[in-house]
Amino acid sequence: MPRCFPGEPYLHFYLGSAYEKTGDPGRALDEFQKCEALDPNFEVAVYKVGYFLAKGGKFSDAAVQFKKVTEMDPSNAQAHFNLALALQKSGMTRKLNPNLRLPAN
């Protein structure tokens, strides 16, 4: 990790993006979490944390992240969809809007 500007959220965001592109989801998640810790309103970083948590099967934690994104940007359709999916996968269907419920498999 570069020692220049360690408190800069964009540094962690770009490192997370680089790790994502090179196929290292664990390190990508770590960097996106650091970015979010430095700037809780960095919407894309919050979304990416949710995305990688969901990919790792941590659907309850991912739902928290996607909920944050929908509160930051109520028009973010992808975050609404992923929130519904994460709630469904974590068994928290009672929290779903009936219009967002996914069909049972």
C-alpha cells in the first residue's frame, strides 16, 4: 500500500478498482471498506462494499450497504434490485416491499 496520502478515500477507491480488475475480491473489498470509512458518503464505494459482501455470501451485511446506497440516491435502481436480492437471499423477506419480492426457486 502506498504511504502517500493514506487518508485519501480516492486512493483506496482506485486500489479497490485495480484489485477488482485483477481478480482479487478480498483485497478489493478491503480497499473499498477503507474508502467508505474515510468518506461514508462515497456512494460508489458503499455500493462496491455491498457488491463484494454479496459475492462472498454475506447477504445480510450486503443488504445494509445497499440500503445505505438507496438512501443516498433513491433513483439508483441497481441498488434497489440488489437490496431486494440480498434481503431475499438472507431470508429477510418480511423487509421487502411486496413489489420487489423475487419468485421462489
